[in-house]
Amino acid sequence: MKTLAFGVTEYVLLAISLLVIIALLIVLFLSLRKKLLQRYALVNYFYPIIRKTAVYHDFYLINKLEMKLNNHESLFIDHVLFGNKYIYVINDNLYKGILSGKPQDSKWILKNKQGEEEIIDSPFLKTKQTMQKLSLRTLIDMNTFIGITLVSTDTKITDLDVNDSHNFIIDTRDFMKLVLRIEGRDIRPLNPEELKKRVHEIDGLNLRREKGHKWPKKK
């Protein structure tokens, strides 16, 4: 009876194959871990306070808005909250550390507890660009939008001086307070019927419509 005998070459190839498989499993694990952490953050940090604001104050809310801009580009927004006077464009960011940057800078710095610095894209500019693209796509006046970059309480932003009248970076603890302060501005409310029409138009453009949820106005 013949037996199989592996030579050095076969063992080397087998070892390489095993290493490749292990590397792929590690990459898959890290990818799934990141998605799970993002999902955890959405459920535990961001979504509850936004939903609470929508329900308590009778605002429309669309989550996970993905809108096609052209054949090569789409726009994704974590939440769109429709207030009585403004439409809030909200993006979530699970940062950990001290966030620093200037309004005009395209890159910011995120420093962790160990003092290590990471260069990141400016969330402030990203939100501003998102509002501009949404305005062009929907033909809604840019001044109707309020941009909010929402961060977890693990992010230190107390020394970050970038907020203006239409673009803010805050943590979850200040979200409802900020929205109510903005809604208290001395301007005319949006037309309720026109607002309802806009909500349905935007919701109709949502490529993730089945996954999102539009909270209806109370009757």
C-alpha cells in the first residue's frame, strides 16, 4: 500500500496557504468587529437621543438616507430630522480622544489617551459639503439645513471652536438642547404641508428606504 509523502516544497506551500487563510480570517474578523462597533454605537449612543427628540417634539425623522446624485456618486446621511423651522442633517462619529481642527482645514487631528495622533478628514467640512449636495439634489434652500456632527461622550470637543449658525459639532448630551435652541430662533416656521411633501420626496429618493424609518406626524 502506497503512502503519501510530503516534501519540503509541499510543506512550505501548505504553511503559506494556512497563513493566507489565517490572515483572511483576521481581516474578516476586524471588518465585522468594526461593523458591530458601529452598530453598537448607533443603537446605544446616537439613535435613541435622535428618536427621542423626534417623538417628543413631533418631528419627522429619516434614518440611513442614501441618495443617488449621479451615475458615479451617491450621498449617505445617518439621520435627517425635520423640525418646524429647519431640516437637520446629522452624521454620527464614534471618535475616542481629543478632537482638534479649524473650520477651513480639510484634515483634523484626533489624539488618543496615549497621546498618539491620527489625521482624519474634517467632519465639519464633510457635513457642510453634505448639505450643499443635498440642497442641489432636492432644490431646497441651503439656509434651511442645519448640519450636526454628533460624537460620543468619549470625544473631547470642549476646546473645539468651529461651530457657526448652521453647522455644529456636539456630543449626544447636548443634542436635544441644541435643536430646541435653534428651533427657538425668531424666524417663520416652514409650511407644514410643504414640509410634509419634502419629507415624502426625500424618503422616496432613499435607496435604503426599506431599512430606514420615517416617523409620522401625530394626528
